[in-house]
Amino acid sequence: MRFYVIVFAVVFISLGSCTKEDRKLLIIQQEAAIDQYVQNLSCDTVLYQNGVVRAILERGKSSYAADTVAEGDTVRFYYAGYIFSNGKGTLFHTNSDSVATANNRTLPEDQALLCSGAIGGGELLKGLDYGFRGMAPGEHAYLVFNTDFGFGNTKVGQVPAMSPLLFEVWFVQVVKKQISLSQ
């Protein structure tokens, strides 16, 4: 009996390690596809931040670093979320009327609102959280990232598990974190 338990444990651990190796290979493939896509974009600036690619399509209107997004700040933005497929794949969600219209969708009034979230507070996907850092109001960019920075191994709505994502964002406003004089 003990023999069968040991054999079962070895087989189970072996299957688990194959899954981890498959996941690592998938992430490597996703990152290579993202890099190839970004190299072919016609934009002046591409930034790599903690595993997230930010391709700036239109610069923001700030000339001071203090006006850009940092940890603890709240961002307000419009977005279009796509399943990455060597570029913009299937649109899975947006809060932009113009994007919805261009994709023959009707955006309910309660979804056509400016989105907001605090940076570093766990309110946004990791890919958005890292991608927004350093952005200035008025910036239009692509934030592209592998599944580890998106929904991971979870299917969410139309997004299959293990999907890399591309978010087109129109950054509207940063609300700077308030610090007290006692800090």
C-alpha cells in the first residue's frame, strides 16, 4: 500500500512540474510576441516597466515629474481592453463610447464612465498598475502584458484563462496621494 502512495505522489508531482514548465514556456512565448509587436509599432517611445510594455502613442501634457503617476496616486482614464493576439485581438471591454461604436457595440450608460483606481492599492490589474506609473495626463498609450499581469489562469468574461492583454488607455487625470506633514 505504501508503495502505491509513493508512486502516486511521484506521478502527481511530475504532472505538476510539467504544468509549471508549460506555463513558463507560454509566458516566454507571450513576451516574445509582445516584443515583436512593439518593435513594429510606429511610436516614438516604448518603455518596459516591471514586465509591462508601455508604447506611447501621444505624450501627456506634463513637464514635471511631480505631475506624473506614482505609488498611491489615483488615476482616471478611458480604456479599451483587448485579448492580445500579435496586436489588438478581440475587444473584451471598454468604457469609451467611440471604441464601442467602432466595434458595433452599444455601451450602457453606466459603463461609459471615467474609470479610476489607486496605484499600488490592488484595485487595478497588475499590468495596468505598473503601466500607469510615470504617465502624465493627456497621454494615449498601449499597455501590453503577459497573463501573469492580467487575469492569470482564470477565465474572466470573454477572456480565456492564460491570455496576454493589450489595453489602449487615454489617461485623463492623476489625483496625487495626500501626505500629512507628520509623515
